[in-house]
Amino acid sequence: MKSCHGVHRTRWLNSVGTVALVLTLAAAMPEQAFADDESAISQEELRELAAAIKLQQQKLAAQERALAEQQRTIAEQQNQLNFLKTQVGSPLETHFESAGAGSITPVVYNLGQAGSPGSPRTGIFKAQDSQEQQQQPVGQAPVEQRPEVSIIPERGGVLTRQGQLVLEPQLEYAQSNVNRFFFQGFEFVDAVLIGLIEATDAERETLQAALGARVGVTNRLELEVRVPYLYRDDSVENTAFVSGTPQELPAQSATGAGLGDIEVAGHYQINDGLGGWPYFIGNLRVKTNTGTSPFEVDFDSEGVAQDLATGSGFWAVQPSVTTIFPSDPAVFFGNLGYTWNIERDVNETIAETHIGNVDPGDSVNTTFGMGISLNERTSFSFGFEYNYVFETEQESNGVTAESDKLKVGSLLLGWSYQLTDDVGLNLNTAFGVTEDATDFRTTLRVPIRFDLF
């Protein structure tokens, strides 16, 4: 439609230019040229007429170039907007409604699960009203307007527009294999071990179904809630080597299912993103302890868990800042946060071991990456997520012990497709690249948009 408007506008300018030329010719010709004697026009007058015609042609050419540049800018911005709208289910549009003074034109972006690109949770668009553009003088640069920001699920991002509700059912599968090697005994020289050697092979699988909801309270504030349900299945096989002879130990397996830890979050747009600045989004996420705690499951006489926990057993608070910078057709994103796991007195006795105060290790969280639009409905993204987890302190029988630090890094890949104007489809995967990371995690999301008011 914008190309058609450009053609009509060019034809209209040509018509106006033609009329202007005729009026110029009439004004430039002396009165005696129209007298009854029809005297001849001088060479000087012809030169003046030719100069006037050339000047008008130059003005028309400049106006046509300015109009073509505006059309190109509008087309690029519309393509970028459609790419952004595919991320969280906003409708694809070819025209903007009149924004009005001081209003905000919506933009959407989604990074996905735990910062995965292309999901919640995926660019920024500086919108101009199409009618206002048509009323602007030809050749005048478009006027920047403030954008509306929407959340990036799990990490924060550009906000859902005011009065909209996004329901996001999701399904996640995670799998990891852990191989551990233990030695208890004496080492006389290198590679000569006398004692007990034990190898542990643990396979852990988790299937999680969750329902998330995001609502735009204002043009700058969004609230979110996420309710998960988990099923876990762990299998552990142990092999002991005594004097070089392997001995298979009894395999251990356990399962667990139930409500996980419910999360609530708020996201606030800090700046307008004008003048070439990136968008900054402030996020605050709170994780509850509604899931089954690791200290609340059943244990046998030796302290081996018979069931698996579906929650961490601790409250956690995570402030973070998300940065989004558009560079058509790509969108660069990053997130930096800190997770505070709140310590508590467990006061439980497990297999004659009294568990007192436990302080889970806090963590520094970072995610960065880039999303690229393939067309108006399809995009893909990739990034990297890294969490540095500090030591966990646990008091057992009056003695405090510390765990090792954890370094959890994952490569993120995402794909997004807009099924309809209100329904999207996001598939995200994470591949562990450090020893402490989950080997593989994939998440399927279906964001569905509703207008509340």
C-alpha cells in the first residue's frame, strides 16, 4: 500500500510541476508577446525561460529523491516492526493508528526461556504515524516517537502494550548425564592408587509444563506470573573398583511430580530509546518455595531420597537489567542480573544427621545474543547464557561445610513463527558447554494475545 501511495504522490507532484512551469512561462513572457502584432521573442527571453524550466526540473528531481528515501525508510521500519511482532504474538500491521500527542506506539521483543533468544521472551522500532508522514513536507526527515516496551520472559524485554494480556502455555524437557570419579585410599606415585575407586553415572530427566501470563499495566510497566508443574526421573548407577576388580553396586532410581516454584515478576521501561540509544528494561523477579523442598521428601534409613523434589525449598529474588539495541535486520540483546537465594534454618533430621541453617549460593547471571528476521513471520536467534554460582553453606550436626562453586554455561538457539495475528510459536534450545550445565534443554511456547481494555 505504501508503494502505491508513493506512485500517486509522484504523479501528483509531476502534475503540480507542470502547472508551475506553465505559470512561470506566462509570467516570464512580456506582454508584447501576446500582442496583436505577435512580435518575435528575443534570445535573452528564451534563455530566461530555459533557465526557469531547468530550475523547476531540479526541484522536482530533489523532491522525488526525498520521497523515495522516505518510502525506503518506511518500508525498513515496517519490516522491522513485523519481525518484532512475531516474537510475542502481536498482530502484523501495514499501517499504524494515529498515536496522538504523548502516546506510545507499541513494540514487542522476546528472548525466551532464561534469556533464550527468539521466544519470551524477541528489536526495537521507532514508529511514525502513516498519516502524519503523508502530511509532512516532502524531504523532511521522519519524527521519532517513543516506543512501548514489552517483557522478555524470564529475563525481561520490550513490554506488552497497555491493556493487553499474553497467556503463554509452555512445555520444557531437560536431560543431563553426570559422570563422577571418586577415590578413597593412598597414592604412592603418579597413577598408582591403592584403595577404593568408585565411578558414578547419573542420568536426570525433567519434564515441565507451565502457564505464564503477562499483562501491560501501563505503557511502561508490565507484570508477570508463571506457574510450573514438574515431573522428574533420576537414575544412578555405581561401579566400585577394589584391587582392580569392578563390582556393580545396586542401582538407585527415584521420581517426583508436583507443583513447582511459582514466580512473579515486574518489568519497567527505563528510557525511550530515542537518539540512537538502546532500550533499557529494569526487571525484578521473585521465586517462591511452593514446590516440594529437597528436605521434605521421604528418605530411607541410609539417607537416600525415595522421591525427588519439585522445588528448591528457598525463596529467591533476582534484580536484572536488559539492554536491547536494534540494527535492521538484526536485534542485539543482553541481560545482567544477580540472584539472591535467601538462607533459612531447615531444622530437619535425615538419617541421624541434623540439618541446621542452609545458605544456598547466590549467583551472577548474564545472557547476550542476537535475533535475525527472515521474513514478516519467521525469525531465529542465538546467544550465550552464563551463571556463576557461589558456594552453598550447610550446617550439619553443628559443623558448617561449603560446596564447590558452579560455572553453568549454555549455548542458546531459538526459532519463532507467527501463526496468526494473535498466536505465535516459539521453540528454544540450550546446549550445555560447561561441566555443571544441563546437557540439553528445549522449550516450546505458544504465546496467545488478548485485548483486555
